[in-house]
Amino acid sequence: MADHNRVVTNSMDAMLFLTDDQLLQGIELMYFAYKGFTSDPDLILQNYSYGRAHHRAVHFINRRKGLKVNDLLDILGITKQSLNRVLRQLIDDGLVESRVGQLDKRERNLFLTEEGKELERQLSDAQRKRMRAAYRAAGSDAVQGFRLVLEKIMDVETRNRITQDKE
Amino acid sequence: MADHNRVVTNSMDAMLFLTDDQLLQGIELMYFAYKGFTSDPDLILQNYSYGRAHHRAVHFINRRKGLKVNDLLDILGITKQSLNRVLRQLIDDGLVESRVGQLDKRERNLFLTEEGKELERQLSDAQRKRMRAAYRAAGSDAVQGFRLVLEKIMDVETRNRITQDKE
DNA sequence: TTATAAAGTCAATAATACTGACATATATTA
DNA sequence: TAATATATGTCAGTATTATTGACTTTATAA
């Protein structure tokens, strides 16, 4: 029975019928989930008088250690001037270190300091906790589906950049 | 084999092992997907000199026709003063109609005008198109998993409010 | 040497949110 | 009925995050 269902399901995929209402429900789900998803970090950031922009910078500097300012700009899709305000604060506050590039001295490689890592840990702990609970509650099959759909929702250029960066 | 795998997978769910890196990948996925998800409407809104706040208002007024101002405040989780700016514009521009409540005349029931429906259609067409493409590419099993995980990511109070509202 | 590139900065502006203080109309309660 | 509470709306001031445009400094490349 499982096998039979699987075959039927797969052959249905090509003509998956989706009402506008079902799609709108998915859209709302994204909205509400994203809201919950950002709520825990938002609370923590208040203690530092930082905002989401700081979180994003800290997150990506942690994930791609030593990345260049330009890389960060590409990832975030904001202007140099917007990033500068945030980065300036993080550097002045001693959470981020900006090292002159070894090959090209115009470049700056960004790293988290110990203090920066501590904030990152706090933020990602909260977010991971929520993700882990959701993953566990939904089950591993659901997680695969979740990841697959999210990947397809992204802009193609974004998807290519992310996946090519992965080693 | 399918049945055997299913059993193994389900029994694994309780102890689903997730590395911090896997969870961080999920977190990034949410970030990038949400970004893509809002990019199409953002372009359309520029033509109207509106922002995401207007989109959200229009979306929920369409989805819950005749909802009260207080209902909308609850859903959006913003202050009366923040909503007012947006709602004032939409009403003045003739996209939203505010009708005095029939039972309680203090209340105002919100509706989209024909013009408002036209904007809603434009915005949701773009977003539905992206969702439909993602759903089709991922397959119906994946869609189920996607929805399930998103529901679990939401705040419990949000989830209860959403699901109870559904008839 | 001149042009290009990476990073940083200053200034002005916009969208979205916030808090606090009040006003108005209507409903509910004492 | 009089006092209180509720739903909505508004004014003013402030903060965060983003924008555009103009420029500078330093370093690499043509």
C-alpha cells in the first residue's frame, strides 16, 4: 500500500492541483512562521540595543569566517552605507574584527571576536532551539519537504550562490 | 522496502539527531526564502508608493473580509498608531472601506473596494505564482512537510489563533 | 601614470515601527 | 442616570533600518 500510494503521489506531482486559497494559506504560513522565527533573537538584541541588521551581520560573519565586506553586502543585498552603520557599531563595540586582506590589502576580512561569538551563540541558541523543536515535532520526512520547498521559493540566483558556496 | 523505511524513519523521529550546522542551514534557508518570497510584491508596491505594511493590511482585509480594526491589530502585532498611518492612506486612496459596525457602532469593519481588490490581486498573483512553482517543483509530499514544519515554528498562540479562525 | 576597485564616510530622506497623551463616540456597569 | 470602560482615531516625538548621492583613501591593475 505504501508503495502504491507513493507511485500515485509522484505521478500526481506534475499536475498538483492547488487552489488559490491553499496557496494563500501557504503564504500566510510563511508570514507567521517568519514572525515567530525572529521573535526570540529580537528579544535578546534589545539588551544590546541592536536590531535585526546586527543579527544578520553577526550570523553571516560567523558562518563564513573571514568573508570580505563585499561578500557580506552581496549576501544581505543592502547598500554599503547601510551596512557600514551596523558594522561600525559592531567593530567599535569589539564584537567584530576587521583584518586587512593578506593578498589584496584593499580588502577587509571580517571575524567575530570572543565577545562577538558569545552574542552569536546566544542568538543562534534561541533560534536553534525553536528549529529543533519544530523539526522534532514534524518528523524527518517533513523536514526534508520543508527544506526542499524553501529552496524552491528562493530566487534562483540566491540558491546558486548559497549552494556553490557550500563545500 | 518503502514500508520498512517508513517504520525506521518514524521511530527515528523521536531521537532525530540534528547538528548545529544542520539547524543553522535551516535558519538561513528561512531567511533567504522569506527574502525571495517578499521580493515580487515589493516591486509592485513601489508603483503605488506603498510598502510591506500596506501589503499586509490589504492581504488580511481580503482574507478576513469585514474584520475589525482590533482584529487586524492583533494579527499584525503592531500598535494602533502604526496601523493608522497605513490604514488612513489606504482609506483615503479608496482601496479600503471602513464601515460602522452594525451591532456595536464603535467598531469599524474593514473591506477592500474594487480598487483595493485589484491591488490585492496583483500582489497575490505574483506571490501565488512563486508558491505554485515551488510546490510543483518540490512535490506534494514536500508541501505537506513544508506546511507542518512552518506550523511548528510559529508561536503557539499564533497557531491557535490561526487555526481556530479557520472554519 | 592613469584607471579601477574595495572600503569607508557624510548628509539628506523615507518607511516602519515605537511611546505617550488625548479626543470622540458608543456601550456597559454601578 | 452617572461613571466607567471600550473601540477607534489622531498628534507629536523618537528610533531603526533602509535608501541615494557625493566624496575620500588606499591599493591594485592596465
